[in-house]
Amino acid sequence: MDDLRVVVVDGERLREQWRYVHNVVVPPDELSADEVRERVGRHRLENAYLGDVLVGCSTVRPPDGERGVATVIARVLPEYRGRGIGAALYEHCLARAFALGAREVRTVVLAANADGVRFARKRGFVEVERYVAPEDETEVWLTLRLES
């Protein structure tokens, strides 16, 4: 997707845009401004735009542990899905994870997000864990590992 522009989150305005997309796409895991500020220090957060229009956001958690596990998460606002934006954003995140030295890639998806689960499985991810976040205790989350 040639007209997709991905920008590293830097500064309050971009953090708020990232937070907006995250909270729309994953309402059970709504984040505060302080939580996003903290995540910027640990992960690579990026916003995706078509022209000047915010259409999505992403997270790349850098490789961790002996196995070099990185986590990639691409989120697209509902009104922009089905146009290839998610695929392009995912490919961008995957390239970033490998550039950071990842030897294994995972993603995390809300189990109730059928589109997200289908998207991940279509790209070769397989479920490795199901869990309920302690702060919520109602929503089931899936950790999936990229096979291949």
C-alpha cells in the first residue's frame, strides 16, 4: 500500500492519536495517557495514516529473553478495514521486529475480536496461550506465535 504513511509516536499529539486508535479497537484494555507515555519508553509505537487521516496504530515490543521473542500488534480503525491497511501495517511491524533481532514473533489478540484472530491465523500465527488479564477477569486474550 503505497499511500500508507507510518510515523513513530513522539510527543503528546501523536501519543493521543495512538491512544485513541488503541482504545477504539481494544475497548476492554482502555489506556490512560500516562499508560501510553510509559509504553512509549518500552515499545515502538507508531501511527498509520492515509494522507493526513489517522487510520491505525501499531506496537512492536522488542525481542526479549533467550529466544528473542518480539511481539507485533497492528490495529486498524473499523471504518478503514478491508482495504489492505492492516496487512501493510503488519508487514511493516514484522520487518521492524526482525530488524531489532527477533528470532520469534508473537502477537496478542482479544479472543472476541474474530476479525483480528482470523487476520493473525491467515498470516501463519498459531495459538500458544489463552489468558484472562487480572485487571479485567472477563475478557479472554490469545497469544499467538508466528509459525515458519
